[in-house]
Amino acid sequence: MVDDFSMSYIDSAEMTTILLIHGFPLSSALWWPQIEELEDMVRIIAPDLRGLGDSDATPPPYTIEMYAEDCVSLLDTLGIDEPVIVGGLSMGGYVALALYREYPERVGGLILTATRAAADSADGRVNRDRAIAQVEAEGIEPLVTGLLPRLLAPDTVAEEPALVAYVEEMMRGSKPDGVIGALMAMRDRADSTELLSRIDVPVLILHGQQDQIVPLAEAEAMAAAIPDARLFPLEAAGHLPNLERADVWNMAVAQFVATLQASGTR
Ligand code: MLT
């Protein structure tokens, strides 16, 4: 009621909310093409995980569950208690799966990009320890230089220098304690493979066909194990398909959101 009549109105904040969780060692800046292009359709909450981007770096160790709890605390602080669509890229996908495991009532759908359900192998854990020792001894620069070309498809590196520079700057913004904490969290993360068959919300899986960090086969395995999952492989994209093929990633996500809205799930 407004004064003496019932007024109908649109409140643009009354939109489906997507929580987008970035990968390693990145920040919420990962999601700029989504903030720009999807803002009329969805409300996007994109945190900087503890120790990364502009968030404070508490002393490590961190865990993937701690990141998930931080994200839920952010939703609580914003007064969002309805289920949201949770999207995560790579390490952000590990967090999204942990968030679903720990707080299923907060999740209305999942968008898993360039990620996997399995835990680190024994060799993988040894490599995390080496990376931790290197950051402790030399700072983050060697990690940035070594990882950057592997994050993007070879064609992206050759043809999109501005995008390469953007990702490099984002990586350089990470604090050493945040990077060490993230490496520990990834090294010690739980295996989520068993969880997959119990996921009872719709799931969209997006994966670059030229991903050099997480092979496409990992995404195919997740899609086969999750009851309601759709896999969307992206051509000419590496480990950051939402940046490298933002148009296609956004279109797939917009369709996913529209389907959830039409079915009344969100
Ligand atoms: C990421 O992109 O978040 C990480 O590279 C994932 C990982 O190292 O497992």
C-alpha cells in the first residue's frame, strides 16, 4: 500500500542471486565480464576469498571449508537467506562443492567452471608443499610467472595481450600469506567425488577444451556422476573460460538461470 492505493512495482534487487567464487590466485576481478553483461538479469555477489584480492590475509593455514563458511557469512551479512546459485571456478569450484556439502539449504543451483571433484593426488600434495616453500622463500613472483601461461589457452596468450596483462595484474595483487593459505587449503581438501551423486539441485558445468590445469575428462566425469547436470565444453578456451569466451559462458549461464527461474527453482 502506498498512501491510499495498492501500487505495483519492480524492485531490481529482487533478482536471482549468483554467488561467484574465484580461483587461485585470483580475485573477484575474474568476474568483470559477468558483472558487466549479466547485471540486468541477476544479482552477482563476488567475494575476494580470505587473503586474496582486497580481503584481509589472516595468518594461514586456511581450509576450503573455511572459505565456504566465509562466503555463507557474507550472505548472512547481506541478509540473503534464500538459496542462491553458487558458481565457482577451479579452487572456487572446490569451495562451491564444500558449501553445498556443509550448507545445502543455501544452494539452489551450482555452476562449476574449470574444476574437479577429486582431492589432490600424493604427487599433487608434494607440488603444493614445493610451491608453499617457494612463496615463503621468494615471494609470489615465480609462481605468477610459472602459472600465467598455463591458465590461458595458447591462442589467448598469442592473440589477447590485454587479457593476459589483466590476469597477470590480478595474480600480482595476491598477498603471500593468502597464496600460502590457499595452497594449504587445496592440498588438504576433501575428495568430493562421493558427494556428486547426492547433489539434488541443477548443475551447469563449463569447461575450456584447452584447459591445461584441469583436463576436460574431470568435467565429463562430474557431469556423468551428478543426477541433474549439463556439461558445456567451450572451444578455444583454457582454464579461465568466463574471461576467454565470456560471450559463450554468459549465454550458457543466462540460459541456465532462465531455466531455473521458469521451473520455479529460483
Ligand atoms: C585454480 O585455478 O584455482 C587452481 O589452479 C586449482 C588447483 O591448483 O587445483
